[in-house]
Amino acid sequence: MATNTNLNIRIDRELKENADAFFSSLGISTSSAVTLFMRQCLREQRIPFDLRLVPTVTDIDATPASIDDSLIIKSSTPEII
């Protein structure tokens, strides 16, 4: 049987409160959610979501020929004229 230990971290109070409420709505504790995250990391041998930097406007050559259509936010609602 596994022996439990404590993990102490510093985190923004509002973030913790929001996460506690969210996990509670799922029917699990924050401690259980952190345990699930760690187990998933070990199972997959990676962070189980993408970590990436979002390019800033200065990182992108903004000439019309170089604008990547995937970076353009398109409205899903029709414009009213």
C-alpha cells in the first residue's frame, strides 16, 4: 500500500479558489486532481497538454503576403451592414 506525503506549493489565492470550485463540480478534490495530473504525466512521459508560446505581433512579418490565415480570427456571426 502506498504511503501518502504532503506537497506544499504557493499559488494565487483566486486561482486556487476557482480550481477548488471547478474540481468540486466534477466531484473530486483539488488533491485528487493534482494526483491525476501527476499520474498522467508519468504514464505519458510528458505534460499532458501542449505548452507553447503564442506569437506576438512583433514576431510575425505582417506584410499581406506573409500573413498566415490560421492566425486570423474569423467571426462566426454575419456582419450587419
